[in-house]
Amino acid sequence: MISVLRSGRLVQGAQVKKFEDEIAKYVGSKHAIALNSGTATIHAALEAIKNGKNSTCEVITTPLSFSATANAILHAGCKPIFVDVNEETFNIDPCLIEERVSEDTIAIEPVDVYGLPAELDPILKIANSRGIAVVEDAAEAIGASYLGRKVGSISTITCFSTYATKNMHTGEGGFVTTNEDNLAEHMRVFRNQGQVSKYNQTILGYNYRMPEVSAAIGLRQIPLVNELNSKRREHAMILRAGLHGIDGLGFQRVDNVAEHAWYMFALKLDESKTKISRDKLIMKLNERGIDADIAWPTPIHLQPYYRAKFRFKLGDYPRAEKICKSVFQIPIQPFLSTQDLDRIVSTVKELLAQ
């Protein structure tokens, strides 16, 4: 870090270039472009896809995600078109996508929810048949695979976050990967205020550059991603085995544990079968020192801004709404001990039995 500070180049210098090169090697993509947030990666990706297209562009995505997934669509001057999710995997349901594709659709934006890759092959088949792009929101899926292929090497553009909580982090930041030369070049220019060279602006861009210190932090973690994700997978198997068979408690469906990045370990609570509500269970776990939480208690379409802007209402996407009412997460971090995991399992069982 000291060498970075002494270099005199604090933004988008040698460390960023090396970070991009190593990321591209890791995921198996031709290009990797570093930016300063996960939201910026989606915005840049959609601007590259939209380049030269009309102003009524639509992007198909899921309502079960953090708002940034859809916010970036609006930042790119497009309209989000939501499609409900598969109730078992929590990811966008490919069977529902085709009917929402229109002549204004420029991209499908699946989200790899909690680190589980979306069903990319069916999604790509739809996209390829309609001549549109797949801009994958893999913010939570660094190190994940889909049918043996690394996430980041499959979709037209894949967008990652390196926010502080992610499996690999740079404090704040993100990166995109693609095999398309023209898209990569557009995103590189876009992140640099639209400049192809100093003071030579060719498009409207933003300051989405990654700081050198952030890249240096990330560089040292790339060789550790597989090892740390492997620990997360071990923990997932321990937690699933320990909590299996409890009436009213369910899991995100995972067909291949090894391909999930396990950013979060999600559980579903059927309150009609348990003696405790989801929210009270979380409160009790927190009181016992177990950091349980709810990611996305409200789907995007029911956030106040989206309800006001697009007139969405309760019942528009019932599967996503149901999941948001029942899902919660328990710790799965790679540095938990066996004793920590045993205590999590026994405490959840105890509270559900009371």
C-alpha cells in the first residue's frame, strides 16, 4: 500500500491494470474493466449495449434483488421490465422471460441471487434468438460456476461488485468482464468521463474510475477466492445437514453445491408451521450473538420510489413477494469455526422448538 501512495498515481494506474489482467485470467474472459462500484458496472454495461439505440430501451430483470440492479437501468435511460422468480432457486424464471421481450428490449439482466448463478443457458438461448444481450448481475457470485464454466466468461457482459461485504472486496468497487472488444472499449471510455485520451472526450461518460489502493487490496485476494469459497461451501453443507428436516424450514434450491459462491446462506421460514415469526427468530438469534439478517425484505417493485414511478402494487410479482416475507440469512463466512457452526445450528433448532 505504501508503494501505491508513493507512486504518485492514485487512480487507474498500474495496480488497476494488473487487477484487470488477473481478474480476466481468473474468470476466463478476454476483457476485465475495473470501476468504482457494482452499480457503476451495470450502468456502464447497459450504456455500452444501448450505444446508438433508441431512447425507449427496456431491460428485463428480477424484482428480487437490491435496488441498484434496477436503479442502473434507469441511470442508463432505460425502463426496467420485471419478471418473477423461480420460488425454489430465487433466481429469475427463464420460462417467464420470453413473453416480456419486446421490440424495445436491449438486454436481459439476470441476478445471481446470494451467489447462485441464474439459469444462464436458457436465458442466453432466448437472448440470442432475439438479438439482445445478457448483462448478468453477478455482484454476489465471484468464483461461482455454471455447468463447469466460471461466471464472468458466459454472458455478454458480467457485472461484479467488490463492496466491503463481498467474497472478494476492495472496500468499494466492482468490475465487468466481456469477450466483446467493442463493448470493452466503450466501457473503458465511459468510466473515464467519456475520454479516449486526456481532455479528448468522445462520449458522455462518468467518473467511475477505480482507485489504485482499491485495486491493490483486490489483487491480493484473487489467489484466495477459490480457497475461501471452498470454506463457505463446506459451511453450507454443514448448515444444510444440521438444519435438514425441520418442519417449516426450507433452503434455496441448489443442484450443485460446488458451483454456488455462497455469498449468503439463505433459509425460508414457513410461519404457518413454526411457533415463531421470521422477524422474531432473527431478533432472538441476534440476542444470542448470531448475526442473522434479512437481505431485501422488500422486493424492488414495492420500494416507495418504484411504486410511485411505475404504479407497481402488491401482488404484481407474488413469488418474489413471498420469498421476501419468508427468507433470512445466517452466517457462513469462511473464518467461522466448527464450534461456531454447531452453535448456530443448535440455537436455530432450540428457538424453533420453543
